[in-house]
Amino acid sequence: MATEECRRLMEGERVARMATCAASGPHLVPIVFAIDGDRIVSAVDHKPKRTTRLKRISNILANPAVSLLADHYSEEWDRLWWVRADGIATISEAGASYHRALDALADRYQQYRHHRPEGPVIEVAVERWTGWRFSPE
């Protein structure tokens, strides 16, 4: 699947899954996200969490290679597809790119317009897009 189609399909989804890697193995979590230029951004927000020391953050600090996966399932299998973005993640807590990421997220999710995230932002510089679909559109 072409890069442009991968981006378009992922952009149309509201939730993706982020895979990071710890010494003990892979770690996978659902995220909300925005595509901002050549990067995909996600923030640690105000939704309830068991801890503020999120595993995805510590994993990225130890190993910044991540994958993000979005997919569409249908009982009509000719509508199935998935898209994966592989890249290098960084964590930001201030500065121009941090605020640009929050703006992109607020543009996409109305919840962030009313309560902007105050936690760190994960910025993924996408190095490779891959995807599959059962049949072309």
C-alpha cells in the first residue's frame, strides 16, 4: 500500500495502538493521536490511569523504536484493512513542538479543546508506513 494511502487511512481512525518494547517484552496500549506533518503525536492526558509513571514513557526513554497500528474490521471482509507506522519516538514536555502537538490534538478531539493535556507528549517521527487491505477502493 502506498504511503499516502496509509496516512489517509490512519488519519481517518480515531484510535490506534502504540507498541513499545520493555526488557520484559512488548507493551501495547490504545491511544488517541494526530498526524502533524511527518510525525504522529499523542499526549498523556487527564483520563484516569493507575499511575502517572506510564510504561510507554519509560519504554520509549529506554528504546525509542515504536510502532502504531490502526485497523478497520468489518463482517464484510472485502472492507478489511490495517496500517502500521514505524518510527522513533521522543518525549516533550515544553516548547514549540509540544504546543504544536497539543494544538493538533485539540483540532482533532473536542475533549482536548475543553481540557488540554498537561502531561508529556509523545512525538513519533515516522520512518516507514506499511499497510494491507483486502481489496483496493
